[in-house]
Amino acid sequence: MLIATWVIAFLIMVALGIYAGNVISQSNQWSGADRTLGVWGLACIYAAFQIGGAAIVGAAQDGYNFGLAAMWYSLGTGSYFIVDALFAGGLRAKMTGDSVPAFLRQHFNKGLSRFYAVMFLLMMLFLIPLQSKSVASLIQVVIPELDVRICLVVSITLAAVYTGYAGMKGAEVIGKIVCFFTYLLLIAFVIMHLNKFGGYSGLVASLPEGHGKIFAGRMTPAYVGALILGGVLSSSLSQVVLQPLLAARSDGVARAGALLGYVISAPICIITGIIGMMAAKHSNFSLGNGVGAFAWITKELSHPAVAGLFFAVTTMIIAATMATFIMSAGTVVKGLYFDLINPKATDKQLLAVSRWGTILAAYITLIPAILLPSSAINALFMTVRYACGSPFSFAIIGGTFWSRVTTKAASWSVIASTIVVAVWLVMGLDGRISVLYPSLVVSFAVGIAATLMDSGKAKS
């Protein structure tokens, strides 16, 4: 019954996502460049993206290992939605296309645009597999007989099929469905089963010291600060986050949608962290590193039919996060195709490249998905985002809000920060101080200094 419920519920959701693509006839509708996205559509795309694998499987794993402090993943990192809301008007005025590479090409040069595109696709080569592993872990709970590699293929296919065909339209439909049902099921699960552990206070009292504290494990104040700062200065300017913001039909819709997205997504890790704590107590910490804590406890305590629906919705919301990454990668691939291969491409050709390029990019990520470790999903997820995204912080922020920034200044800030990131990671210093801090300091210091030295010169 569990498998049947899972399959039926999931197929219905995927079918609705694919059906949404029937209205698409132009490439700008696929990417959102037609700017027709409404408040709830934007909010649910943002919330589904933020909730995803790290906020469900990863936060439950953190809850299993060190408790309530897992809540900071969604409370902290989601703060970039607030910043995007505040600066939505300025960002949308300067970024008139559908991608960050297009903005960098327009304001600086093709070299910087292409470098961002390469770094972004490199980042997706790691981030998409991390999300696919979260989906695969849930699939293996539903169908334990499946080999992990088959589960990874299924997880990639789930997101790639409707994203490749429906793009932003599919993301909007799926986002609304999974946000509603994810919260409904998670809250119902906690309410129904927490009393078995003596309520929240009884659960905390039965676990090792620290599980009830808001700062514990790797979630120290410094690390939480890095989550917030990293979200504001790197994630808020990522192609993944900006593309839905640029798709909103007005600046007011963009602001309201971004704020609502934070309101919807912020509490999720409080709930999943508690579920991870319940798994720790119920299993007596017998689940190893806890990566399967969420899937195990929900299956253990739920009726098979309910568990099937549970897994279908949670699988889909993680796939929705992965789909947002995949859609962004497809948009960047389309831009590279137009820039490097066929500058005279018709809109029909660009739509085809968007769709098939998205699917191809998704399946390429199967290679690192098989090789990457499943442990410490959240930590690796954030390190990759910071390492690949933060070097461009000054170029994007400066290019948007400071008219004096030159191509030379933007380029030197990116180059210098990228070198620092590489050295920092090679020397293994990220375990002591997040790579985010040195990369941002160097990016802004070099960018500001170079801009002031170039004062009075015209942009290249």
C-alpha cells in the first residue's frame, strides 16, 4: 500500500507540472522572462526551493545529531529572501533579461559573463547531486530493493522531466502543491506522535545535553552568522534565486512574493529538526550518522498509506528544489548556446535548447551524484554555494547599485576572490573559518579599491 500510494500521488503531481508547460510557446515563457509570475507563485517557488532536501533530510539529520539548533538552516539562510524583497526594484530595473550572465555581459563584458556561467554550472554539478541524494534516500525507504544508482536516476528524472518541459510554469504549479501538503503532513505528524515522547520537554529531557539548545554542534553563533551573511551576499544574487524574482509581473509582486517565501519557509527546520530528535530517541541513536533519520521515523510511525503520501510529497518538494537548480542551469546553458554557438538562433531553437539542455545538464550530474558522500549534506551544500557564488558578490552588487564600477574592477574582484577560495579550500581552512568570509572580504576590498583607482574612467 505504501508503494502504491507513493506512486499514484507522485505521478499526479508530476503530471500537473508537465501539463502546466502546455501554455509555453516562447522561450521567455519557459525561463520567466515574460514577467507574468504572481505573488503566490513566486512565494511558493522560493519556499519550495528553500525547504528542499537540506531543510528536510539534512535538517532532520542535524536534529538527530545535535537537536533544535538545526532550525537555523531555514531561519538563517532564508534571510536572503528579505534582502531580495528590499532591493527588488533596483535588481529588476538593471537585470532586464533572465540571467545573471546576461546582466554581466550587458554591464561589463563577455569574459566575466562566461566565467560566471562556467562557475555556476560547476556549482550545479555539485548541488544538484546533493539534492538528488536526498530524493534517492527517500525512494530507497519506499522501495528498499532498488539499487542506489537506480534511485539516483529516478530522482533526477523526477525533476528533469517536468522542469525541462514546463520551466517556470511547472515550478509555479509544483511549488504551490508541495508547500501546502508538506506543511500539512509535517505538522500533523509532529502533533500526532510527539506525545509518545512525553511532549517536546519530555523528548529534550530524554536526549543528550544540548539537543534542546538553539546553538549546538556546528550551529555556533559564528556559523549561524555565516549562514545569514552568506545568504545575503551570495545566495541572494545567485541565478537560482534571481530568476524567479525577475519573473514576477511587477516590482510590488516581487517584493511581496519574496517576503512571503521567507515566511513560508523559515519555520520548516524547527519541525524537521524535532522530527530528527524523535528519530534519535526512537532508534536510540542506531541510525549511524542520521542521514536516513527523517525517512526512517516517518515510515516507522505512520500507517503505510499515510507514509506513502508522506514520501510522495516530501520527495516532490525536494525534487522541486532540485528542479529550480536544473531550470537555472538550463537557462545558463541556453545563454551560452546563444553567446558561443549560435548568435542567430531563432526563438524556437532557444526554447528547444532550454528544454533539452536542461534535461541533458540534469543527467550529467549523475556522475558526481554517484561519487559524492551522503554524510554532512548541509555542510557540503553550503560550502559549494559559498565557494562558487561569493566571488561574484561585488561584481553583481556593485554593477547594480554603483555606477562607477568598471569592467576592470569587477574582473579583478572576481579573480582575486576566486584565488582566495581555491587556496582556502586546498589548505583545509574552511573547517575553522567558513570560506565565505575571506572570499567576500577580498571580493569587496579588491573591487572597491580597483573602482576608486579607475575613478573617472569609462566602463570598458
